[in-house]
Amino acid sequence: MICTSIGNCTVEECIAALSKLQFAEIRLDLLEGLQGTNEAKRIFSSHKNLIATCRPGKLSEEERQAILLEAITAGAAYVDIEVDSPDPFKQKIAAKAREKGCKLIVSFHDNAKTPVRAELDQVVSWCFESGAAIAKIACKANSTADCARLLGLLDSEKHLAIVAMGEKGKIVRAVAPLLGSKIAYASPEGGKGTADGQLSASSLERTIKAVEHELSQNAHGSRKKGD
């Protein structure tokens, strides 16, 4: 599923953009003019296939929690919380999500590097121990080895969303959905992305289809040679 990440705009611009999208992540911490829970209620009652996200840094933990709880109550399909959030924070969000039938994404972000495989495996386990329906692993890819390591996580029956940030990670954004990654994040058409290396939704869709077509053609050619 391609999910358009909305941020760096006003609340009104966010709501207007949603009318043209099937699936979107709302970066509540990046919305201009977000005063409290009322705006979250307006956004998440206007569309039924949204991810509520409010990254730490801009708002207090109490404010973040209140906004996410309101988003869940208003109808968010998913809520994304960080795996290293305090346990009481995670538990309260997870409980509300279960009550409202909202799927919980527990996420890990490393904006500087991709950790070694053993550490990534531990993080994935931590995400599911925290109640995740989907574990999101988003790391900066500084080499092709980083890309391969992230894609290797998909050799699993677990529900994962794999993201590689940065220029070198763009290939992961295209290939991961074909290997089972549950969500592919994209930037709005003509708008600002919310993460390094994000492609626009249309560009990401074209790239995924091109990779899928090339793989299909190669597989067909291999079968003919084997006949």
C-alpha cells in the first residue's frame, strides 16, 4: 500500500489534500496551526484510512498522547508510536487502539545509519512485544549493504514496513513493497516530503511497477531458456 505522508502544511491544507488520497499518514507534529485535540478530531473524522503519527520533539508527551488518543477516537485506521516511547505512553495508546479497532504501528527510526542485523532483529522483536500489528523500521541507508540488510528483514512472516532513508535508500522504497513490506511511504504530489529520500506517490508507484515488470520479464525469459 502506498501511503502519502502529509506534513509541513496547515490543518486546512491537510484536510483539502485528503479528498484526493486513498491512504495517508498525518504527521501531526509537522502541521501548522495545530492547537490541540480539536484539529485532530476534524482530520481523522474526515477520512477513514489514515495513520495518526505525532513524533516527539515539538509537543510535550502529554500533548502528544492527548492528540493521538483523540485521533484514534475520531476514526484513525492506524496509529504509529515510537518503540522507545515510555511504557505507560505506549500502553495507553495501545489500549485505546484495541478498544477502537485501530491497528497499532510501532516504529523505530535511525536518521544516521542502519544498525547491524542483530540489533535490527532485537528492535523488531521489541516492536511486537510492545503490541505492534505492524513493526516499522526506518533507517538511513549509507551503502548498498545497508539496503540489503534492511530488505533482509522481510525474510519473515511478521508484518513489517521497511523504509530506507536517504538517496542510497530509494531502491529499498521501490523493492520493499514487492518483497512484502506492508506500507510504502511517499510525499504529496508537488509538496514537501516528511523524510529524506521520499519519492512522490506517483513516482513511487511508477518505479514499483517498472521494477515489478522487469522482474516479470526476466522470470519469463528464464523459463523460456529452461524449456
